[in-house]
Amino acid sequence: MTQKIGFIGTGKAAYSLGRHIASLGGPDYAVSGYLGKSEAASAEAAAFVHAEAFPNADALFAASDLIIFAVPDGSIASVWKSVRDTAIASGKTAAHLSGLHSSLIFEGANSDRAGSIHPIAALFDKKTAYTKLKGAYFTVEGGETFCGLAAGLLAKLGNPFALIDADKKALYHAASAAMSNLVCAITYAGASLYENCGLPPDFAENAWRSLFLENAKNVAEYGPVQALTGPLERGDADTLARHLRAITAYDPRYADAYLALSTILLDAARKKHPSRDYKEIELLLQPPLSAPADTCHSPTDTCHSPTRSANPCKSSVMDSPIKSANDDVCIINNIEEMKTVCASARRAGRRIGLVPTMGALHEGHLSLIRRAADECDLVIVSVFVNPIQFDDASDLARYPKNLGADARMAAGAGADLVFAPTVAEMYPDGFSTFVDMTGVSERLCGASREAHFRGVCTVVTKLFHIMTPDRAYFGEKDAQQLAVVRKMARELSMPVTVVGCPTVREPDGLAMSSRNTRLSPQERAAASCLYAALQEAAKSFAAGETSPEKLRAAIKARIESDPQTHTESEPSIQIDYIEIIDPETFTPADPVKQGDIAAIAVYINHVRLIDNTRF
């Protein structure tokens, strides 16, 4: 006797499974027909499978032994409710194709004759997806009679299948989505990153397709653990840190996804190499600054490192807090706890060094930390992206953040503690006290970035009061910020020595900056002309030129004449200012004398870069 199968719904799943069943062409199973939202939809689906288009549910149930509800997950319950009386009265078997829901959604039905059947396949196109069902795997769930019927059908079709419990379907469906839908998300993200690498579009697309297919083949053949390769599998934390910085500069959402997936990938790497030390990777993959950091509660408490492992700090107040022997670093995010730690260190006679940063650490920051470690007993690195010194909300949103990477790098350079407060901790609701300055702060960057130095002075004042450092270290790359902080500390009688440290540069002379990671390859190449232009002016001064107008003109001409600042694919550099100034007052120097500073600020697209040189 032929088992006749009718479909309610005319989407991809209904088309595909109906055509797949119809391909049997034998006496055991046949598609009776379709009932869709409209006569036209029913007729089109029926024609595709060479079956009948039913005008209503009564006709469908009368002509069918098994009725499959091939409707969206969110509609199964309501569609069932609309035909429930007819279905129950007919005594026919009911099933749906959802991977998420179980047969329990058929409220009031005979549980023995209700079930769900789900193809583990990506059904892409309504008219061709049925070809993907040949040999595809299925899961079956439901009552005994239904499962027997489904087993016979799938065996006849040649499809492997397994029974699944109703309470496992949500997890099963999530696994299926991860293997199909989320793969699309990963591929979309990877393709987007390729497109923004400066590669020819056709080359980039062909390259990622080839890589994706080859890797998919390896995963399918060897499994995800044995097929795993790359920097994480090797334990290369430095490479991963650079990845995260570059991706964060492009789109922070992608960096969050990369971070989350890498933490899962770490599980696979450990299975592949059980004896390999992945501690640095684990440290790197900690949540970014927006997530709560662990806290070192007091000098005598256990210090929680970014690896979330308990590492005992030395118990004596005289020695605490201190970096553990394995170079972990304590992270504190609470102001009162930070004050307690610093007060204990000061009572013990320890010299405190502070390196204020906004995170996204690079070699320039590390040089400050190393100098602080040479000169101080306790080195604290603050990591806080200060919102009140930004005049552009989009610039603030794009600023790279990864506390795990910063903590690891700070520890490696000699830091003992990282202070990483939240914005709410630093500026609670109702915060209305700011530190302002006239003179030095109103020129150059202060003229083009309103309230910038008010934000700098306010946050630095708070940091100095919280940690009471003996010495605070700032880079000379931001010469104006260094001058502003020195003036503020002097005039407000702050008991801290502000130490300026030399600018650290890339091999081509570009001053190291967290913003450099946001430059495209073309923009990065163009940026190298900034240092070259400053050097041009320095040579002119060494040859006897003291006219600020002529020295500014030389810098401007060098920038504007550089061929890399005039490409078809990237806009040219926009100059914010070029000034020759006194290093203390930041007033114009005329004539230029030894020790004066040439300072420049430019925009390369949305990225603002500064640099300077001293004559």
C-alpha cells in the first residue's frame, strides 16, 4: 500500500523534500500534494513535483497518510492550531521539518503519531536544493509509530538518520546553524578583511575561496582538531596580538568575534598538543577593556592575573603587590583598591612609577615601561580610553581595545600592575569637575581639538591622585601633551616628576602610534613622509636657516611633493598644522633657535597623526 505524503507549505524545504520523495517513483511512497498560502503557490509547488494542489486542509488530510508541516519555525504552532480539529479527526500522522522544535508543538495530537524530521543540509535554492538531499543526513524525533514510518521512508530514500530526544533539539539546531549559517558569517568577515588589504579585488576573492575550500576539505577529512594550523595552534601570541589590533582598527565587532572564536579554537589546540604551553595565548584572549577585569583586592590577597589563575602575590605588605614569578600582572579596576595598594607600597618606602596609556600598547609604550622599571620599585600601567579627551565620537568608537594583549605586553616590559577602570568608575553619574588650562593647551592640538586638553588634564590629575606616583612617564612624540602635563603638575604643586621619553619610530621613521594600525597599506606608506619632512627642516636649520616661515614651507613642500600622498586610490594628506614653537610655552619661535620644536599634525583619511622634531 502506498504511503501518501502531503505538505502544508511551499518553501524550499517543502519543494526539496517533496521532489526527493517523488524521485523514488515506486509504489511504496508518493507525494499527494501541497497546500500553500495561495492557490498559485500550491499549484506551482504541485507542478514541480507532479502532484496535486489542494484547495483546503480537508482535501489535503483526506488524500494523505502523513502530513508534513513545512512552514517557518515561528508559524508551526499557529498553522497547526488552524487545522488541529481536522488533523485530530482524521487520525493521520503529523510531522514538521524544524530542527529546533519537537513533536510536542503539536498540542492535542496523538503523541504516537506525531514527530519531526530534519535534514542536515543547506537548502539554498528552491528549485535545485532537492539535489542536496541525496545522501544527506537526517534526524528523527517523535512517537513510536511516526519514527517507524520515518525510518522506512529514509531507508528507502538512502538517507542516513538518527533518532534524537526532544529536549536536545535546540542544542542540535544550534550546532547545525554553527556548521552552516555561522560559517557564512566567518566567511563574510574574512572576505571583508581581504577586500580591505589593498589586494586587487579579483585576486582577493579567488584567494579566499581557494583557502576556504582547501581548509574545508582538510577539516572534513581529518577533523577540526587535526586540521588546525596557524599562529594559535603554534602558540604564537605576538602574531595573534597584531591580528587583534589590525582587526579592531577595521571593525571592533570583527575583533570581538575573532577573540571569541579563538578562545574556542584554543580548546582544539590543547587537544591537538596536550603538552604545549598555551599560557601566553590564554592571557592574550582575555575580554577587551569593556569587560570587567579581575581585581587584585589588596596587597595580601591572592592576585588574579588575566589568565584567571590564582597566582600568590608575596604576602608581606613590604613586598606587595608584586608580579608573580611567571610574569603575570595584576589587574585592578577599582579606584579605592588601587589607592590602598599604592598607599601600602608608599608606606613600605617603595618608589612608584606610572605609565598612563589608553591601551593598544606598542613598542613606544613598552620603552616607557622599561624605563619606569629601571627607575622605580613598583610600576603601574594605566589602561583607560579617556572619552572626555575625544572631540569625535567615531574616533573614540574606533580606538583599538584589548586588555588581555595590553596586560601581557605590559608584564613582559616590567609592569607590576595594570589599572584598568571603567568609564563609570572614573566618571560616575553627575561627574562635573574638570581641570582646565590656558596658554600652552590652547595652541596647536588645543586649537583644532576643542576641550581635548581639558580631558587630558582631568584624567591625568585623577590618575596622579589615585596612585600618587613618584614619577610619571610620557612620550615625547606628543610634545604638547608632555608640556601641558609638566605645567599642570608644576603649577598645582603635584608631588610627581614628569619624565619625557624619546619617540620610538618604525624602521621608515614613522612615529609609533596606536592609530597606525588603522591605516590602510597605501595610507601607511604615505605616512612615512611625515618624518622625512621633519628631517628636511632639521637639515635646513643645521645649514643655518632660522626663518620659521621657510622651515614650515620646507616641511609642507616635502609632504605635498611625496608621490605616495597623491595616489588615485587614496586621498592625499590633509595638513592640520605645521608650527615651529618654543618647547615650554608653545608660542611661535622667531627666529628659530636650538631646542625649538617643529610640530606637525595631519589627517590621512579619518586617521589623525602627529609628530615633531627638536632642532
